[in-house]
Amino acid sequence: MVTALTARYIRTPSGYMGQIIEWPEVVTEGVDLEDCRSSLRDALEQMVQANKELGKEIPTEHALLEPMTIESP
């Protein structure tokens, strides 16, 4: 089964932070975007494996993502 999840990347002073939106516990950091992306994929695969071993469900619900705009002073 293939499940589509959403990765979010935020630039930090030390590089990038990555997180899975639907599974916020899956979070990593990397020195650049590619490093962060690779670490996030590894962390996600490990979490999937751990949940399978524990008999837990893998989050598959999809959040409704919607851009919002605000006016900055």
C-alpha cells in the first residue's frame, strides 16, 4: 500500500528542519535541504517499521492544508 504524506521544511540557523505534517512526531534536521530530506525519509521508514512491530496504525488521514495570507505591518 502506498500512502502519501506531506513533508514540511523550515530553514533554521543550522540548516533545515523537516517534519511530516500528518505525523508530527517524525521530525529531523539537516545541514542542507537534501540532507534533511534524506534524514526525514529515514526517520519515516523507521517509524513505520516500529509501528508495524508494535501493531499500531500508521497515520493515513490527510489533513486539509490551506494557505492563509496576512498583511504584515
